[in-house]
Amino acid sequence: MEAIQPLQRVLDAPEYQESLTLISDDKAPGAARSFTRSRLKAWGLADLLDRTVLIVSELITNAEQHGGARGFTAAGGSSLSAKPEHIVLTLAAQGGFVAIEVEDNSVLPPIPRLPSSDSIGGRGLRLVTAESDAWGFFVNEDGSGKRVFAFVSRQPPRPV
């Protein structure tokens, strides 16, 4: 339980916090990566950039590909709703910890897949698992979507 305490403090009382709302399209991952790089550099957390940007990229890509509200489509495959779907990326930091939260419009849980060796996709959540200290999700209380979160912390130096 002690290991969870620093993570919980990042969410309860962050030193820094900022959100970005993105239209759910193929430009969202790139915009999210740029936003993450600029925020972490401004917050003095450049040492966490590589891991955090990778996690953000994977979570935003998943939200863009799988996080839309599952609704009816009109003939020809067009959506009956003219309103674009959105993804909200929130970054929070305190000390050497960064919390990443990605909200999308689907209540379906993120499920890690076991892709074949020649598959071009399906590895995103495995990368998130490998690079984050912890990750998970919860469905919004009002049923409007879900939030996937991940935590990244400064790693102690490894012996040489």
C-alpha cells in the first residue's frame, strides 16, 4: 500500500496539471506528443519524457481507434451524429511522478492483446504496461465514457 501513496498524491494535490482536448482523428496522437513534450520540459521533468511520450502516444492512439461512442450509423457508414468525438488528455505532476489520464467516449475496457509476430498493431497496452509504474481505467459515473490512467516515476539508478 505504501507504493500507491506517492501515486495518489499526484492526483490529489498535483504541483502541475494541464489538460488538452483533442478531436478524435489521426492528428490526435501527434498533437498529444507535442503537448506532453512541452509540458514536461516546462515542469523540469525532461528525464521522464521518453517513457511518458510513449505512453501518451499509445493511449491516445487507442482512444482514437477504439474509444468512440458506439452508436448507429446511417446508410453508407456515415455517423448519424455530426458532432465530432473528443479525447481529453490530462497530465499532472508532483515531485518525480507524472500521472497521465486519457478520457474517451467509450465504456468498453482497454484489453491488452497478444498479437502475432507479423502483426502491425496490438502492442500498445503491452508497451504501456512495460513503461509505466502502474496503469488502469475506470468508467465515468455518468456512463459517458472511460478514463485510462498511467503513472510514471523517476527510476532509481541501475547498478553498472
